[in-house]
Amino acid sequence: MTDTALPFHSTADLRRAFEEGLGRLLDHDGLGPFILVAANATFDAEVYATLEERLRHRFGELERHYREALAEGHPLRDTDDDLMVMLKMIAVGFDRLRKTETRAVGPWEVQYNHLRSFRPPRASGTAVATLRQPFNPDGFHFNKPFLEKECFWRGELEGRPVALLYNKYPFVDLHGLLVPEGPAGHPQFLEEAHHHYIWQLTAALGERLDGVGFGYNALGAHASVNHLHFQLFARAEPLPVAHSRWRHNGGGEPYPARCEAFDSATTAWEYIARLHRRGITYNLIYLPGRLLCLPRKPQGECPIPPWGAGLSWYEMSGGMLTFNHHDFDQLSEAPVTTLLADASLAP
């Protein structure tokens, strides 16, 4: 860890820098930054308390702008995705934007994430023929100039240049997108060198940050961007899959989805390489000194439940996103257990 990695000196430093960066984003013109800040604020009560009045004021300005522009037939230059989200926010009204709620359902974590439910569907739900596809410089990727303002931190971590972007629609605490060597255009296919790098980085960050880890979606496992990235989180509570009750963690209960646990980076890579050779997609959770690998059926073969979205690393880890309050209130343990079992590959 270099001395220049200031936000990563402690959990408090990371949170402080995270919140200050969101505050600076509100100074930017444009719809995308506002939506990102609003989504992060409604997810995190501390961020919301700090930024509520500024968000309310900016929302009012944007609402007036879009009402007038639509009434007068002026062209709207924002992306269709951002416009759709903003129009939904206007329809609901600022004071009725719900804060994210989370509750335990047996061993599982269920989350009601109102603003994330406004996000348009992503390509991560379509079938993927292969685990490796070439990086497309003309497609969406994290090198796009308009994303620079959404970059939370850029520098060197454990010997590699990285960019850490905010997740526009977060679902875990201090949620960021770590892009190693972004300008090189690595596709979302895990190579051995990057596996060892993230293992080493997670261990180093674990000495300073409480509950730190990285989630990873392979292509076919609900990766929505074909540009190498890992999803940073720093949680007060472990993910459900990391609970000591499960057999892969030394407990007595079998996890409903196949989960392979590794305490050696080398052994973990040997297993991942076998999955690559067999064309099996997977989700990963890197924790300090440990990797959890969930080989699974590819997207398109896993039914998406009516109460949730697709199964990314978070869902395969036992966290379920719901997008209306009725489903959040009513979802029980059994459907989650069944969903994970149905998505899994047999041992």
C-alpha cells in the first residue's frame, strides 16, 4: 500500500473521501452525476443526511428545467437511460423517494432499493455464448470521457494503476468499481495475473478497512460491462455466504448453491482455470486471505424471479434485491433458497 493511497488508510478515511466526492459531484452540471449522487444518498443514511438539502435544491432545478423543456419542445441532450430515470423521479417526487431498507430473512439478506429499480434493464440478462469476448472500444467501457467525473479515486494500489469509480446504483456499503489498468482495455475475463493482484490487494486493504472485499461477475454471470472491473465493498456485516454456519466455512449446513472456498490464491486459480477450460461461468467474492467461488448456470438459463433482478455476485452471496415494498415485506426464506439451488451447478 503506497502512502499516496490516502482514502484507504482506514474505514473512516474511505467513508470521508467517499462522501466528499459525492458532494463535489453535485457541483457538476448534467443529469448523470445528480442521479449517481441521489442513488448513493438514498442507499446510505449518513450520505443522505449530509446532502439532503443540496439534493433537494438540485432536484427542483432539474425538475423545472425538464418540465419547461418538454412543454416547449426543446431538445433534450441527456442519455435516454438518464432521462427515463429522472422522469420517474419527477413522477414520484423528491419526498417520496424511499431510502434503501434491508432485513434478514432466515440466513438471507433482502433489500428494498427504490431508486435502483428505476434503472433501465441491462444487457446482463441476455444469454452469453462465451466467457471471453474482445474488448470493444466503441461500446460502453470505463474509459469514456464522460465517466471521468464519476471517478472517485485514481492512483496506484499494490503496484498497479487503478481507477475507482462510484457505482451509479449501489447495493452494498461504500460500493465502488475498481478498474485496473483501464486504458489497456482488458475485457471482463479474469487472467491469472489479475486474480493474484486482487487477492493481494484484498489482503492489503483488509489490514486497514473493516469488512472489505471485492465481488466479480464473469461474462454470463451478470457482468454488464465487458471491461475488467471488480466491485469494492466495505460492510459492517459479512455477506450471508460468508457466515460460519455454512459447510464451506467450517459449519454444518450446506449452502444451497455450490460454493468452493479457497485459502490459497494458487489453488483458487487452478480451480478458476478449470472453469475457463470447461466454459463454466461463475461469481467470485474476494475476502482478505480467502476466495469464495460460485460456479453457476449462465444467465438466460436461470429464471429471474418476479420479485427481483438477475443473479449477480451479490444475489449468489445471499443478498436479494427487491424493487417494490410489497415484495420486500413478503419475501420469505424458501424462495431465496430455491432460487440459489436452481442457479447452481451440481457438484
